Amino acid sequence: MSVIGSLQEQRGRLIAEARDILDSAGTDALTAEQTDKYEKIEADADALRVTIEAHQRAAERGEVETRAPATMAALEPTTTAEVRGGTGSEEYRTAFLDFLSGRPVESRALSVGTAASGGYTVPDSWATTLTQKLEEENFMRGISKVITTASGTFNLPTVPSSHGSATWTAEAAAHTEGDDTFSEIEFSAYAVSRLVKVSTQLMNDSGIDMEAYLMTEISRSIAAAQEAAFVDGSGSTQPRGIIYGSTVGVTAASATAITADECIELFHALKPQYRRNGVFLAKDSTVLLLRKLKDTTNQYLWSPGLQAGQPDTFMGLPLYTSSSMPAPVSGGKALCIADPQFYVIADRAGYTMQKLTELYAANSQLGFLGTARTDGSLTVAEASQVLQMA
């Protein structure tokens, strides 16, 4: 059996044990001993879920998760680096690595990537790998619609905010007009950045793959910041999150608890055309509440994802856990059901990198400032419904 299969079996057994505890209590409250045992099993099952997802990502890349690539060339497309010009050329990539390492650089090779801020656009091969790592770390990129823009600000036409209707027309009678009303959403290019300080001793150590190190550090932190904004961003100097534009479909009766009936109401608050590709989004503390809910036939509404690459499900739809979702507390929009294809992520083409040689010189350090520009917005409000706590 594969490692992933073995881990999935272990998680399945833990989930079964947790459900046995709930079933044995019936309608009674769990005892202190039962609560401690249940929470420990839940924590172990969640830890296995994280491990399984890490193995799945490594399997998709065809590498061991803990092994950093010796060079970025191992992850690059093999057909473009030698023939492309600009930031896709081998000359540019070599000059960029010299720039990072502090070696003498022929400025002509880097001039094509010069940014207004004094930084340099990262090589295309690195940008591709950064994007792949962002998708691994940021689940919203994997389920939403992602586009790339060539300008800082642009307007995206959206589906009609109001639809006309077709009518039956008698012979020789005038046709009835049924116009649609379209709208636009403005997308900007908000900058998210990460500053990494590296000692000059580390930079001079030829055994350290600085390219892999910087890629990992910058992409991880940028992915976390982007996920937080794509989920619950305010739209002020950052993207508008999917929660920001959602419709409140259900208000819970409690400030701290969710009932099965309220979840069913939320499910049907989302129109059928959006439910076909719908997903649930929730914080881990909310998922803990959902995992205890049953329907009228005493069946759990939550089911574990035991197949490789498959998320857990709730009421038959994929359930994604995000620490960026609001908690199940008073006023919190704790549970969201949406068709994520109506959430659009607009990336401004190109990442930039600046090397700060003087700012941290007193501490024998170099600073590397990586920046990516992006925006996001829900394009149709009714494509996302949330349950708000009382």
C-alpha cells in the first residue's frame, strides 16, 4: 500500500473512533473524559490530514516533499529557456542569480527586467515555479478563476446583474424586448511583499542554494497573505475577499453554535446553478462544529476525504478549511457556500526582486525584497452565501 493510502486508512480509523464517542453519548453531553479523548482524536486526525496533503503535493511534483531542488532548472520547462529572450532567456537567469549572490553582473542582461523601484523582474522560470508553489500553499488559487493582466488597473465586465426573459410571440406580432443589464468590476494591482534578511556569511557559502531558499520563503509568506485577503480581504489596499462580497443567506440562532437545519437552509440559499460547482469554506473551529451534525436519518453531514487529492465533504460538497475564515463567534460569517469560479483573482504579470545592500550592512546582512501584485473580487454576489452567527 502507498504511503498516502496508509495514512488515509489511519485517518479513517481515527474518524470512526471519534464518531463512536459521539454515538455512545447519544443526546447526552459528553463527559470530561469523553471530551478529552474526542478532542485528542480530532487533533490527531487533523494532523494526518495535513500530512496527507503534503504527500499529495509532493507526489504531484514527483519529488520528496522535504527535498529542496538543487537548482531551479529541475523545475523549469525544458523547451523555452534556451530560445526565449528577455526574462525567459538563460542569459537573464544567469545574470539574475549573479545579482542575488553579489557577483559582478553585466547590467545589459538585467536591463530588460529593470523595475521602476530599482528592482529586477524575476526570471520567467522562477515566476512559473513561484506560481506553482503559491497554488500549493493557497487553496483559493486552486478553486477560483485566475487571470493575468498587463496593466495595473482594468475593468472586468461581469455577467448580467439582471436577466431579460424570452416570451412566446404570435405570428406577425412584435417581439418583446428582453435586455440584460451588464456591470463592471474594477481590479487594481495591490502589492504584497516579503523582506528576507540573509547574512553575508550565508551568501558566501557555496553549499547553500539561495535560489531555492528565497523561492520557498517568499512564496510561502506571499501565499499566506494572499489567502487571507482572497478569503476575507477588505478591499482597502488589498483584494476584496469572497466573504466581503457574499450575501448573508442565513443568520444562526446562536452566537456560538450551528444547527443542521441552519446548514440545510444555507445550502438552499445558494441557487442550484451555483450549487453544481459549490464548495464550503470554514475555519477549523467551525469545522469542529460541523463534524458533529447529523441529518434526520442520523447520518453525519460531514464525510472525510479518503481518496487521494479529494477534500473532505459537507452535505456532499467539498469543504475547505482556512484559518482566514471568521470564527464562530457573535456576528462572525463563519460558514460560506459558493461557486468559487465566480471569484476572480487577477495577477499583475511579473514578480520583482530588490537587493538591499546598505540598509542592513551594519549587521553583516543583505536584504531581499520580493513583491507580487494582485487583486481579487467576487463578480456575482448571489454566487456566494454565508451563515452569520447571531
